[in-house]
Amino acid sequence: MIINKELISKNSTLLYGKMKKMYRYTFSELQKLANLESTDLCLALIQLLQENKIMQDKGPQGICYAAV
């Protein structure tokens, strides 16, 4: 698999924009919201975590993500 940094950046920007609609999301909710495959969503989440734009924590539904 070749890592495409432009695609990761594009997906993370798209995801971050959509995450502002609600406070907390599960992985599956984000997958439906952004219409991304698992790998692309994981890479976008990693990018946003590294940029400190989102946080993750463990809740009753499992790991959840929220825009900071």
C-alpha cells in the first residue's frame, strides 16, 4: 500500500468538517458520516490526532472521537 499524504490530508479535512455537527462519534458512525473505508478513516483520524484537532476516549460504546 502506497501512502498518499494528499489523500490523507483531504480526508482528514473532510472528516474534521463533518465532526463539528455532533460532539462524540464511534468509529462506525464516522465511517458512515464520511463515507470512508476503514484504512482511509484510520489514517484521517491519526492525522487529526497528531494535529490535536480531535481527541479520543473510551466510553460505553467503545472508543469515541470528538472535535476539540
